[in-house]
Amino acid sequence: MYQDLCGKVAIVTGGSGGLGAAICRRFADEKMSLVIHYHSNEKAANQLVNEIVNKGGKAISFQGDILEEETMQKLVNTALDQFQHLDIFVNNAGIEDPAPSHEMTLENWQKIIDINLTGYFLGARSALAYFVKNKIKGNIINLSSVHEIIPWPTFVHYAASKGGLRMMTQTLALEYAQLGIRVNAIGAGAINTPINKEKMHDPFKKAELEGMIPVGYIGEPDSIANAAAWLASSQSEYVTGITLFVDGGLTLYPSFREGKG
Ligand code: BGC
């Protein structure tokens, strides 16, 4: 637990499931107030709100498209209307949709770049505008991936979006550091979430993936939520512009592990 998080207000995009929901639950345990953004899964978002409220926490849901400028603005305004301020903005909503690069449609490429990169920019921009105007030492956390730095065949759009996100995180961190605003990313490895459902349910694919991870197992969403809580808290006050890899060592070039090479 981080005492300084108590009473803080956070927005989490794509908060109704997967990593977003784990972050929301952890933030609620820290006694933070939450605006849980979702795009299509209203039921899951409302269930999570009820779960948090039933435990004595504060949370509301918010439906919207992260690619609409007005919606992103409204998201911030909703946090202000409901909870009077905003401290932490978590850009989490993201997607993947693999295809061989030579067959990838422009539509597919654009969709991933839009949601995983432009959507994050619009989220960050609306939070930053509020932080700057009101002199708030706010905090932005971008959910990224090991594929910020690991190339990923058939996921060229996804890897490009995450590589771009790395530079976006660093640039915004540098641009706003003097105002006390911090911008960091979490580089998630293979985590047990719906995005990896297929791999988790196929024993061959699961074993293959586990074999690639130095610690030997697929991570749980809570380990990402732990990183988000730390980055949100003042315990990390001297940290900005980083990507904190939470990946069981996936970024350590595992094929060299036995001294090969
Ligand atoms: C992806 C997962 C994948 C992991 C490791 C993440 O960014 O969302 O699907 O298992 O990277 O490759």
C-alpha cells in the first residue's frame, strides 16, 4: 500500500477487462477514486464499478471512443465533475490483430496505429492540458509492451505502435518534467489476460511461450498492477520517462541464456 495514493483520482482507459481491470482493482484497494473508461463491454465495466463500490470504494464507468478528441476531453471533465480533480491518467486501451506484413491491409495497420498510439496521445493530451492549466503535478502511465524493443513478425503495426509509444513517453516526460508532471510506461511481457486467451488454452502454445520466458512462466495481471501503483505513487517521484519492463526477463535475449552465441 502507498499512503499517498489514498484519495487520488485516476482515469484508466480500457479499464473494464484484462490489465486495465487489474489496475483499477489495485487502485481501488489503494483507496483511489476511479473513472473506468470502456469502449464496448458495458456489462464488464458496470460489474467492476459495482464490485469496487460494494467494497466501499469510489468508481464510475465512462463509455467512449479514445480516438474522438471531444470524448477524451469529456473523460477528463467527467473525473473533475465527479471527483473534483484528476491526478493519474492511465492509457491502457490497446489491441492487436496479426497478419503477415506483405498481406496486411492499410485498414488493419491504421486501426492498430490509431488505437495504440494516436489514442494514447489524445488521452495524454487531455490530461496534460488539465495538469498544466491547474498546475497539477500529475502522472501519466502508458501501458506498453516488450514489443517496444522486441521486433515481432506479423505484428509490425503493433510493434511500430509500441516503439512509437516509447518515444512518445520519453518526449512527453522531457517536455513536462519541469512542471513536476511525470510520464512513464510499463512494458508488459506475456501476461495471463484475454488478449492471450488462445495461447493460454493451447497446451503446446502455452509451453512454447513459457519456454521463451527466462523465469519460466506467464505473468499475472497483478504484477502489472503492482508496477502501476508504484509508478503512480510518490515512491517513484524521481522516475520519469522510463519503460518499466514487467516481463519475467523476456527482454533479456533469452536465446543466449546458456552462454550460446
Ligand atoms: C502482447 C502479448 C504477447 C506479449 C509477449 C504483449 O505485448 O500483448 O500478446 O504475448 O507481448 O510477446
